[in-house]
Amino acid sequence: MIKQDLINKMADGAGINKKQAHAALQAFEHGVTEALANGDNVQMVGFGTFSTAKRKARPGRNPKTGEPLQIPAKTVVRFKAGKGLDEAVN
């Protein structure tokens, strides 16, 4: 499913037009992005939790040359599926 398919499904399910569904999806994306950027978690009971984690710097290798290099530390986004989502998929 691509973003446009999700927008169509949201519009049909909520009884709104596609423009409104697109605006709602953008607002959701913006809200989650802003919360994660501020270090907060986004928990949606039954669906899942978006969170961030710090990844330490680590040694690596350039796959093309084999030369060692240092991969810098960074913050990554994590998603843990909630019980409702997990049960629906399984």
C-alpha cells in the first residue's frame, strides 16, 4: 500500500473527501515527527508506540574498498506494534 492508497482508504472509511483525508494524514505525520524530534514517545493503545533510541558510534567497513571507517552515533526511530495490531496481523 502506498500513501495515496492509505488516503483513499481513510476517505472511504471516515466518509470524508480525499483532500480532507490527505490533510489529516499530513497532520498525523507532522504530529508524530514533532513529538519524536522533541524526545517524546507517541503511544496509540491497540496500534503501537513510536519512540526514539540512541545508536552508538561503531566501527564499520566501506563495502567497496574494505577500508575501515567510523560510523557516527545517531538517533533512530523505533515502532513497537501494540497488541491489537499484532493480533490482527497474526
